[in-house]
Amino acid sequence: MKLNSLSLEHFRNYSAVNIEKFGNVNILLGNNAQGKTNFLEAIYLLALGKSFRTNHDSELIQSGNDQALIEGTFTRDRQSEIKLGLKIKKHGKVAYLNQLEQPRMSDLVGQINTVIFSPEDLNIVKGSPAYRRHYLDLELASLSPKYLNELRIYQRTLKQKNQYLKMMRDGKSHDQLYLDVLNQKLSKSGGYIAWARNQNIIELEKYAKVIHFRLTQEKEQLQIIYLSEIRSNDLVSPETANKALLANFQKMNEREVRQGITISGIQHDDLSFIINGTNVASFGSQGQKRSVSISLKLSEIEIIKKVRKETPILLLDDIFSELDQNRQTFLIKSFEKELQIFITTTSINDLDCRIIEPPLILKVTDGQVNNRSKDG
Ligand SMILES: Nc1ncnc2c1ncn2[C@@H]1O[C@H](COP(=O)(O)OP(=O)(O)OP(=O)(O)O)[C@@H](O)[C@H]1O
Ligand SMILES: [Mg+2]
């Protein structure tokens, strides 16, 4: 999968840019706060319809303007060119496929795939459980529109249920039948989500184990564990997970009504990373945590290749400066020739150019992008 051209209008600090040609390896070079990460964010938005930095669409629109526009043309591995567009308004986004407005944002999701590497990836290991759930959800959503759909249903129903539990607690209403209906709806979507998360983690571990072992010169065995209130026996199918979750809701019913909030459910799921038998989040060194996050990201590439039969576009946000030489070399060598890569950096010296030659260098200065030869 390749990005061929990109145009931005009133997006972040870009007033108007139009780039007609990219290479396989593209380096976005520039000082701090010039728009390098914004550029990657625009590509990411075309892939997922969501930013990796913010949930507030209004932040994406250049200050003083009403809407932002992102347009990109892509070639998928075995298909002709496709044009994706995203119009961002203060109160919502509209997706375009080959210039045609799409009824749903989800019609955009998964048309192209990207994998982003950024310094924040460390949070997958050491951040909050919410960060890890978000990571899992983004990854799964990019692979499966059904997952995204079930997640939306779950989140909406959970909100309804919590509102209703509060009313019951405060004695304003008491319709157990209505609560049962909500629980059934929740456990149906929740069962699917739990099953999908479990499948994904099994797959992720399969790849990450091998990659991590190589990355650490065969010193570290990585395990990834799904922490869910649903027992692993019940995670074998969406239906069994559904049943188990419904049983949990029923068991908790009285407490939930008393406290006025949902206690059971997949909104508490988490992941745990183990190296040679020890929990990385609690006992791992900074370098070990970084290695785990790199292994996970490299595994994502493999999973996308397998599931979507496409190579994803890689977005590397300023990560080389934080890696030692061994890990840099490992990373660069793992990227196959056919992958298209966008790398941001403040200094070309941070990069091992011998390996990633010949790059296209794009100089980013205050929301302007200029093509530049390597030595120029
Ligand atoms: N909505 C917006 N309107 C105008 N400017 C914005 C908007 N959002 C962000 N910016 C500007 O974009 C710049 C930051 O861009 P970006 O995060 O891409 O920087 P960067 O080149 O990646 O820098 P660094 O090397 O520090 O990571 C800041 O100057 C910020 O003020
Ligand atoms: Mg940046």
C-alpha cells in the first residue's frame, strides 16, 4: 500500500499544501513545532478516521477556520488508485471515497492501513489500563468494521445502563425488565468484543514472541496475557463469552442497582506483558518496556499483512532518537523493501541513512513542505 499524493487545507498548522509525489522512504525533516507530527496525523486520519493524539475534532482545524480538508490518493497492492478524503468540521467529520460522500465515517475505516510508531507507544506497557484498551480497540477496529460497530453499541448501551442504574438507585424508576434488556444487549456486543480481543491477543503474542526474542538477542521470552473477567474457557466463541458476561451481570445485579453503576463488563479489560516470567510494567527497565512496545508494533505489521493481505504504511514519529544503535538497526532491517515509510526527525544525523537510502527528504517549516535533495 502506498500514498501517492496528499493535500491538506486548514489542517493544524497547514494552510494549504499539496504534495504530488512520495518515495518509498520519506523523511520529514524540521525543527520542533513545524508540523512534522501533524503531517503523520493527517495520513493516520485517512486510515482510521480518528487521530492518535486527540479526540477533539476542533483541534484539527487550523485556528480561525471553520473546516479542515485532507485528501490522499493511494495505491493498494493489487488494485487501482483510490482517493480518500476527510472533511473535518467543528461538530463532526465527513468521509469521501473517490470524491463521493459516504453515509458513515466507518466506510472510510480500513480502506488503507497504517501502523504508527511513536514515543508514546511506551504507554502501551506502562500507561493506564484505559490506554491499553484504547490501543487494542484501535488495532482491532482497523482490522474489522464489525468490531468497531460492536464497540459503539457497547459504549452506547453502557451509558444507557449507567443512567438507568442511577435512576433506580435514586428511586426514580424500577423496571428490572428494562435492565435485563440492556444487560442482554451489553453482553451480546461485549461477548463479541471479548472474544475478538482474546483472538487478537493470541495472534499478537504469536508474532511478538518471535520478534522480541530476536530483538533481545535471544535473551527474553515475551508473554502477553489478556486480563478479563471472562474465564478463558468462555472466550472460545462470541456466544460463550456472551453467556458468561450475562451471567456476571445477573450475579452483580443487586450490587449494581445499589451502587447505581455497572460493575461487570469488558470496560475493565487489561493486558499484561511478561518477560521471562516477570511483569514488565512493574519490574521491567525502561529499555525493556521500549523493546516490548517495538515488538508489538512490528507484530501489528505482520497481522495487517496476514488479515488484509496488504502492506501497511509505516509512520515513524521521532522514534530513532530514543533508540540505541542495536534497536535502530533491528528496526530498520525489519522493514521490508516494499513498505512505504514516513519518518519524522529534527536531524538527519539521527537516522542510519546507509540502510534506508535513498530517501525522499521533505523539509517541514512552519506548515510548509519543500522537496529537497539529500545534500541540499
Ligand atoms: N489547530 C491548529 N491551528 C494552528 N496551528 C496548530 C493547530 N494545532 C497545532 N498547531 C501548531 O502545530 C505545531 C506543532 O506541530 P507538530 O506537532 O507537527 O510539530 P513537530 O514538527 O512534530 O514538532 P516536534 O519536533 O516538537 O515534535 C505547533 O506550532 C502548534 O501550535
Ligand atoms: Mg512531533
